[in-house]
Amino acid sequence: MTNNAEERQFNDTKDKIFRTAAYLFADKGYNGVSMREISEESGVTKPTIYYYFGSKEGIYRELIDTGINLLFSSIEQVKELEMPAKEKLVLMTKTLFGFAVKYPEYSKFFMTIVTPLADNSVLEKFKKEAEKRGRMLIAVIQEGVESGEFGVSARPELAAKIIGGVWQHMIMQQLASKKRFLTDKLAEDIMEILFKGLNE
């Protein structure tokens, strides 16, 4: 077997474990899931799972790190782009919606640990990163106020909570649906309503 083939097999096996564990943790919570169950549901032997992750907590921690790397880092990249604040918010929304469609198991897992965010030392890193991204959203809105793109009466902290709530609601709706409805067009439409309000 070539190195590339071995690497592919490694990634496929790890992804299978990851997706299964994310689904089970989201469905039953951390304490309701056993390594045996992850093994049976994923079709991967327990020794192999221990080899890749070391323990159930190891899987859980790596799922959180994956969320930070896959989702949060992509949102942060958007903030650094040279474009108007409104376009950044639209692109952030598209990014989140795309993630929910592409990675439903991970998305459901992240939603369950964020809503509400449990008081758990394992989740401390995720909690800090989530708070950091919340401040980043406020900063983008503030940027729009300062540039004159948004009205001076805009309240960045409240607006960030509203946008975050819409993101969360729409992603939960997608996860409960059997067909895809989160699209780039929907992201644009939602943000347009938020920008314009109901009076235009």
C-alpha cells in the first residue's frame, strides 16, 4: 500500500469515527455515549479508536478543536477581508450555512454544546473561542457604523445577538430538515431583511 493510500485510509477511518461520535454526542450527551457504542455505530474496532484518539474524552476534545479550526477560523478569515461590513456579514452567513449543509453531524454537535453552553472544563476552549467570535461580529458591525455604512443608532452588541440568533435558528432548522434549504441566496435575503428592517 502506498503512503497516499495509507493516508487516505487513515483520514477515512478517522472521519468515520468523528462523524459517528459527533452524532452520538449530539443525540445522547457526553455521558450517554460509550466507546463500545461509537465502535459499533462506526464499524471501527475499539482498539483502532483508542489508537487514534486515546479515549472518549480525546474524541470529544478533538471534535471541539475541529470545530474551532473548520468553522471559527473561516469566519475569522472573512473579518480580515478588505470589503464593506455588510458584505462581510453576508459572507459569514454563507460560510455558516455552507458548513451546516456539508457537515451536519458536526453542526448538530456544536449546536448542542453551544445551546446552552454547558459548564464543563472540556468545553472551556470552545467557550472562549465562541466568545471571541461574538466580539468579532460586534467589531464588524461597529466597523460598519464608523464607516457610515450602518446608521449611528445601530447597537452593535444587540445587532450581533440578533444575527447570531438568526444563524442558530436557521442552522437548527436545516439540521431538522430532510432537504437542503440553506443557500447563498437565502443568506443574502436574510441579511437584507436584517439590514433594511421591515419598513422598506
